[in-house]
Amino acid sequence: MSSTPTATLAPPPARILPTIVLSQFAGTSLWFAGNAVLPELQASLGLQQEALGWLTSAVQFGFILGTLCFAFFSLADRISPRLLFLLCSLLGAVANAMMLFSANSLTGALLLRGATGFLLAGIYPIGMKIAASWYSGKLGKAIGYLVGALILGTAFPHLLRGFGTALPWQTMLLAISLLAATGGLLMYLLVPDGPYLAKGARFEVANLLRVFQVRELRAAAFGYFGHMWELYTVWAFVPFILAYAYPDWPQEQLAVCSFLIIAAGAVGSVGGGYLSQRWGSERVAFAQLLLSGLCCIFSVWVLQMPAVLLPFLLFWGVVVAGDSPQFSALTARAAPPHLVGTALTVVTSIGFAITIFSIQLTGYLLTIMPVQWVFILLFIGPLLGLLSMRPLFTK
């Protein structure tokens, strides 16, 4: 690995950012591969409706465990990130394809989805580290593209369900595995270690805590945690909100609208990346977090106004995700250069752990409260995140 240069560097080759974005999309497609074939797995495994959530949760728990392990051992800062990305993409592709042989076992399916989530810890945060090694001054823009690719992958299963597919579910899983493996190979072959990649860190348990000793990193991280309290809960319940507001719509129409609302986050991510070049990542993240928090509050009234709900949800979809890459960029910039990968993985891990509590709490509240009063409580996350960001404007 090369150390950070002091001289002015030439612009990165034109292929670098498109390759990183494509590889990131290909690798993170593993995340939601199970969602795209859930009905088929349900029929194959004879699952009850409530058991389907276990398969999705297995990926989340696996990802959290993986990011903790990667951060604990500082793997992202001790191994070439492109090699780590390649290995995790290939192994993740194998774990995903192995689902073909576990279609008669719920336990096997859960273990494989958990393993896939674990390996995603070497794809999503590592892709951001690779981008950080090439784009120091324009990191907000670069990560905006990366998160935009992830968001499209998140929304893609809804699009599949909306338009239907003639492909057997086995073929779909194999195609996603091939896509992920190809993304890993492209990253390894076409994206060398960047000029801003610092020397790797030695393994020290204290690395997990050392990254939080930086005041600006704490501010960015806690802003991100507030953002994550809201983000995945909104995404998880978009289909529920649409079904509640438009009970007469067919499932296909609800699915397509769910795709559009979630995919709108890619506009916020990429657009926010460009705006960060002029206004700075701090201001872009603050503005989008504030706007999404206001959407939580206004949902009390808009949920009862079907005529304006759809454009409202599309706007919410833009701003609820658009601050994510800016928080990651702020975290990468504030972290000690030799611990950028560790900082990104541990902050991401905590953020995803927060999503589980938020989703479970919202699901419970929907059973005891009127729907229109539930989502206003998501404002707690953006509020605390906004307050935590103050040091970023006083440095």
C-alpha cells in the first residue's frame, strides 16, 4: 500500500469511479437477493408468513457481526481493500448460490443468508474505503454515486415484483451470484490501490475506540446514527404506508410505487454529492437530515391525504437517503488516515444495529397506535443527529 502523498496528484483515470460504482452495485445486489425470491422460498420451505422476516433479518445480523469483526481486527486497514473486496464478493456469491441446495431447510437458508450478510461487510464499507483512496477532495461526490448504486439495489426487488419475471428463482439467484463475482473481479483488475491509501494499521483492540477520539468523527458518526434510525424504517414500511393509503390498488402497482420511492434516494445521494462540492458535506447532510425529519412530522397530516401522499413520499425518499454518503464522507475525512476502513466499518455496524431497534419498535407501535401517529416518532433520530452535528460547524 502506498502512503498519502504530499504533492499535487493528477486526476484519477476516468474508469475508476464508474468501475467502483458498478462493482459496488454488483456486490451489494447480494444483500436483497433473498427478497426477490421470497415467495418461491416460502413455497419451497413451507414457511408461514411471519417466518419470511427471519430471512431478511439474518442478512442484517450477519452484516452487523461482519462489520464488528472487520473493525475489531482492523482487516480493512491491514489487507489491500481491493483484495478484500474480491474475496468477499466471490465468497458472497458462493453463499448466495448455495441457497439452491438449502431450499428444503429453513435453518440452512438462515445460515447462508447470515453468511452473505457477514461477507457484505467486506463489500459495502470497503467500497467506500476504496473510493476514499482515490477521491480525497471530492469524496462526497464519489460516495454519493456508491450509495446511489446501493439504493437502486435495495429497491430492485420491488421492481421485479411489480413487473413480474419469467425466470425461475434458481436462475435469478445464480445470475445475482455471477453479477457479484464479476463486480469483485472488475474491482480487483481495474481499480488499483489509490494514491490516498495510507499504510495499514497494526491490529490493536484500542483501534475500535481510537477512531471515536476525534471530535469531528464523533459528530459525523452520531449524525449518521440519527439518520439510520429513520432510513431503513421508512424503507421497510413504504409498502405498508402505500397499502394503508391506497387499499384498492393492485399489488403490482403498490410494488412499482415502492420501487420508485426507495429508488428516489439515489437522486438525493448523487445530487447531494454534486452539491457537496459547492456547499460542503456538512451543510448538505444537515439540510437533508432536517428535511427528512420534517417529513416525519408532516406525515401525521399527509398520511390522511391520499391525493398528495405519493409526491410527498417521493420527496421523502429523496431526502431520507441523500445524507448517507455525506456522513460517510465526513467520517472518512475525520478518521486517522491509517484507520479509515476501521472507522467506516464500525460506524456502519452501529448504524445498522440501530435500524433493527427502530424497525421493531415501529412495527410494535403500529399494533397499538393509529397509523398516522406512528411515523412522527422517527423524528427523534434526525433531531438527535442534527444536534450532534454542531461541532462540524464550529471547527
